Amino acid sequence: MSGNWTEQHIPDQHGRVAIVTGANTGLGFETARMLAARGASVVLAVRDTEKGRRAAARISGDVTVQALDLASLDSIRSAAADLRAAHPRIDLLINNAGVMYTPRQTTADGFELQFGTNHLGHFALTGLLLDRLLPVPGSRVVTVSSTGHRIRAAVHFDDLQWERSYSRIGAYGQAKLANLMFTYELQRRLAPHGTTVAVAAHPGVSNTELTRNAPAAIRLPVTWLAPLLTQKAEMGALPTLRAATDPAVAGGQYYGPGNRWEIRGYPKPVGSSPDSHDEAAQQRLWTVSEELTGVTFPLGRPVR
């Protein structure tokens, strides 16, 4: 495609069902708003349903709200049951919600909060909803990662929950790296089915609430230099929207802003770290994620 990919390039979405996690603010809100504007039936899957209802009131189109706390496997299972009952088919599952640089906390199930919410929560939700996507040609699972997957990032299989020592930056990097490894392994497992694809995206540096827990050394410069370092949430949402809707997208691709440092700009395919492409680590992460969440996917083992 020549030129810059913008909101105007989103194809007609009438007849399609899109579930967007964390959609009551920021990138998720803009993603939901633009999909609804193009005719999709959009579900805002959010922890705070009152905020979700206020967000839905600001969106024109077919929008509903679903309670979902990604830091609780019970909540994820309950939300998945509701969504399955309401939607015999799902076209788009957009795993957008996340937490960033939080002080060490644990989820309701004892997982480190960033890994538990950003990766394990979305892993479980995807597995519980996937059979609603598999029969639908052109359906997609889009998972939002970050350039943070390169920063002090590794999957610490010997201490996934950061019980020995905690680095909020390292834990975020692990979670965002896991998002990419999950996407690539999921795509490998989806490929034989020929209907659903898995794609990843990142927003660059967008002016949202996500950085509220960042250390002052990071938060203050971003605040002061926001006009130069960040882009508005509607621009930051475009890589996700392109990954979700561009007919030219292929499974296993990763989209981000198009400028040199992937900080700002219109979306294009981008690369990810060598660690994210480690197939043995991807398989190990998948197995561990199944064990921790108790969720298995309705897919066979991939051909390698």
C-alpha cells in the first residue's frame, strides 16, 4: 500500500463483532471508537463497568460493555461465558488492556501483576473464546505489545513471578515480550486451520494514562517533552487497527509506528527482538501458560 495508512483506510466493518479489552480509555477507546464508526458491533471488555458505560456513551454505533478483570481467572472465565452466550461468532479479539511499571503486586491468582494481566489474562481469554473465531473466515486475534519488549526483557522461566527480586521495568519487558511470543506461537498453531490469524501491534509512545506508574526518571521527561516524544491516542491506535482490519495483513506480522525509532507515525510492519522469535522459548511459554491458567486451546500442535 502506498501512502500513509489512516482511519480512512479501515474497511467497512458491518456484520463484524469486535471485542476490545481495556476499551474505556486511551488506545482501547480509540480502537473501539473507530471500529464502531465503520459499522462493527463492538464490546468494551473492561474492569470498571461504570467507566465502560461512560465510554460507550461517547461512541456512536453498536457498543456494549462487558465486565472483565484480566487479573482474575474467575472474572475471565465469567466474561468468556457471557461473551460466548451473546456472540455465536467473533470476528476480532483485540487484546489491548495492560498495566505498566507497577510496583510489585499480584493478581487474584498470585501471579505477578504485569505478567498476569498483560500476558496470562489475555492468553486465558483467547483460549476460552477461540472456538467462536475459528469458524469465521478473516477473523483475527490482535495482541498489543510494546517497544518495551526490548528493554531489559527476557522470560525468566526460573522466576516468572519475580519472587526473588523485582524490577518494574524488567517485569513489563517480560510481559510485553510474552505478548509477542504468544502471538507467534498462536499463529503457528492457527495456520493449519486457514481461517483465523494472530497479529501483534504496538502504539509507539502514545500520550495515555499507561505511564502513570512509570519511575519519575521516565515519567517526567515524557510529560515535559510530550509534544515531541509522544503521539495522540488516536494515532497510537492505528497500528492495532491496521493489524485488525487491513486485508493485506498476514498472520504473524507485527505493526507499529513508521518513523525511524517507532515512536510516532503511521503504521507499518516492524520487526521484533531475536528473543521474541525463539521457538523453543515460545513453546515453553505456551506450556507454562496453559499450566498456570488451566486453559487449553482447541488447536492441535503446530507443524514445525
